[in-house]
Amino acid sequence: IKQKKRHMGDTKHFCPVSLKENFVLYPGLQEHAAKYKEKIYYFSSSKFRDKFLKNPEEYVAHNEPLQAPPLRVCLLGVHGAGKTTCARQIADKLGIFHIQFEEYLQELILPKTKRKVGPSFDEDHEDDNKIPEELEDFSQTTTKIETEKTEQEVELTHEEKAIKANLMDSIELPPEVLDKIVPDWWKKEPFRSTGFILDGFPRTSDEARYLSERGLCPDIAVYIQVEEDDILNRLFPPRLIEWKDRRRKKKEYKKKLKELKAKKRV
């Protein structure tokens, strides 16, 4: 049986209300469809469909086509898959922003933590090389004032604690913390009019569900698959260099400690 061809509205299968109000291409659903001037429009929810039917002229094209939002990409993959390298190249080529999610989280708490946090940053390393209090008087490089400054604990806010827990132990960020970070990339300038490639988010099904519930749809999500051997070959050499560097510093620290103990004895 030959079916009559459907005449889609200006936004095709995307929700015209989401486009107008949130500047997002949100796929509409057939169960939330409406007809206006012999054209069919799909909506992301019944609420948006009812809003459209109250004042259709506000959401349809008039003298010129509706403006589509810029490109928004989510780039995913395991650690070491090459997300950041690819994202930088794509961002440079397309003239859009590159947002590295974990790096962005680090920047939010860096003013208080004074250094990056997480398993790969060897958080306890600096404390291991501190000069003991009884030898401080014999050290020319460390003063008691500096030691007191480092020992002062900075009070973190609830959001900052959640971010630190996420970076340290991969504890998921609650929606109220994500609300203060993620929507701005879709709704505020300069991201709203330029577009972006979001590197490393969403990382879990809950984070993907969060985007869907907030109506923050990327235009495309790319997942990079890499063989484990390739990741090992890529990550192991720099990690080995870092380990050797830490060993060297540890040796220097022990040598310095020995000299200070000798000074004290004298």
C-alpha cells in the first residue's frame, strides 16, 4: 500500500520548541506530534507540544529559515585512547571550543588545592620529601613560615569536595554540581554561538541520562576504541620517565637529609 508522503515542518524531526527556547536540536517523538498548516512537527515532550499549539507562529520560520545551533560534539573513550589529541585537531579545524572535562574540573579547585589532584598526580609525594621540624633550623631552603603555610588546610565548599572526590576516587558528581558546570556550555556565550567538542563527558550512563533529562543533546557522540597494547605502548614510556624522576628526587632528598643530620651533630 502506497503511503502518503509526510510533509515535515521547518525543524524536520527535531523539536521546534527546544530549538527556539534552548537553542538545542532535540529529537522529537512521534507520539508527541502535531499538525500545523499541513505540516507535521515532532516534539520532545507533550508539554512542548502544548506550548507550540498555543502559539505556533512563534516557533515556525517566516521570512528566512530557522537558524540551526553550532556543532556540539561529545568525544568519549578510555584513558589513553587519544581523545585530547583528536579533540584539539578537530577543534582547530572546525573553529570550535575544546573542553577537556577533567582538566576543567582541576581548574575549578586549583586555586584552593594549589596542585592537581588524582591518582596520576601522586598526591602524597611532596609530603614524603618534607624536611622534618627538628632539622628545619639547619636547612637553608626551608623556613618554618613556609612550612606553616603548607600545613594550613584550605576549607573546600560542598561542590569543591564533590569535584575532588570525583578526581581522586571517580565518585560520580551529583546533578546539583553538574548543573553549575555543564549547562553553561549549551546556553551561555561564547559556547552557545560557537560550538564545542566536549572531551571525556559523559563518562557513565547516569551522566548521559543527566544530559537527556536537561535537554542538552550533542549533535554527535564519538567513541574511540583502541587496543590495550596500543594504550600500554602510549602510556608506559612517559610514566616510566616520571617514576625515574621521582626516584632521582628521592635520592637527592635522602642525601640532603643526611647532610642536615650531620650538621645537627656538629
